[in-house]
Amino acid sequence: MRLFFVFLFFTINVFAKPPLIILIGPPGSGKGTQADLIKSNFSYPHISTGDLLRDNIENQTQIGNQIEKLLKNGTMVPDSIILKMLYDRVHSNDCNNGAIIDGSSRTIDQAKYLYNVFSDEYNLIIFFFDLSDDKSTKRIINRVICKNCNAVYNKVYYPSKSDKKCDNCSENLLTRIDDKQDVIIKRLNFYNNQLPKLTKFYMQKSNVFHLDADQPRDEIFLVIKNLLLHIENNF
Ligand SMILES: [Zn+2]
């Protein structure tokens, strides 16, 4: 039996705009995992603001150096930096047929910006990942990622097959610098502070869905997939 609580706000879409799928949820709620599943099933590129930030850090760009200091302190990266990176990325050619954005819309200003800038060109589809603080924390503490291919594992929930190595590329698995416990608490507090404003803003929009994120990932994906197919068929 499925325990998803999905609230549907369907509208019939008259114009066939490509989808811009936006995933919103606390850290550890499985947004990245679902983004990868959507990507492999629907062939939309997966844009992670976290990856955009980390790419800048790794390449030691000027922005990257600023971001690294902020992340180490658990301070959120300013909207202006995130939105500039997102704008450029979504206007790349590989996003012409649609894209998935994961990790943005954390603030109400970002959410409004995304709507203003992209809703003429794209059909915005929003998924909220609902998960308690306690469960988010447990998931993040055990999370490890592959630095080479960005695959995400969890030492408890989804361990890699070989110890501490990536199943895809055999690279060593690492904890993310922003996955330390005190930093996690700051990130959760920040998210919880923004959430009522985000929920209220999106309540007035179409194609907004709430998912129970405390479910096996394949079941969550099945719900997402059916919703996306339904929306596609109504174009
Ligand atoms: Zn890998």
C-alpha cells in the first residue's frame, strides 16, 4: 500500500512549453537521487546548484573561493550568486527540451525569481519533498558521494557494493564538506524558516506537488514519473 500524500493542482496546459522541474526539500530528503532518476528516464539535464557551487570551488574561481568560506561556516550562499549561475546554466542548449533543478528555490526570493524569469519559456513543475528534521539529519550524516561521477550513497540506506568505493567508477567515496553535524542543523533551520513562505507562494501556482520523502526511492520515483507523464499528456 502506498502512503503518499499527493496534492494535485492540475491545469490543462495549452502551450507545449518544455518542463522545468524544480525539486524543493530539506537536505537529505533525496532530491538529488530523484533528479538522477528523472534524468535517466526523461533525458532532461540535472542542474544541481550544489554541483554548480562545487564546480566553482574545485576550479578555484573567484566565486568558488568566496563560496568555500561560506559553506565551511554553514552560511548560505547569497541569492545573487546562485541565480546568476542558474540563469546561465538553464540557457545552455542542452536545456531546450527541459531541465531539472535541484537545490534551488531555497529562499522565497529565489522562488519568485525563477517564476519571473523562466515561466514564459518553461512549464514549471514543483515537487516538495516532505521529511522530518530527525530523518533528514540521520540521512545526511550517513551520506557519502563520489567526487568523480557525483553518485550519492548512504552508509545505512543505500551503501555502495564495494566498501568506500563508487559502484560506477570505483573512485573513493567522500563526505561532503557541508555535511558536518553543526552545519546540518544550520541548514535545516534555514530551510524550516523559509518553508512556510515557499509553501504559501507555490500554493497559488499550478503543477505543485507534495511528496512524502520518507519512502523507498523507487516508490517516490514512481509517483513523480506518473505525474510527469500525466502533465506531458495534457500538453
Ligand atoms: Zn563514481
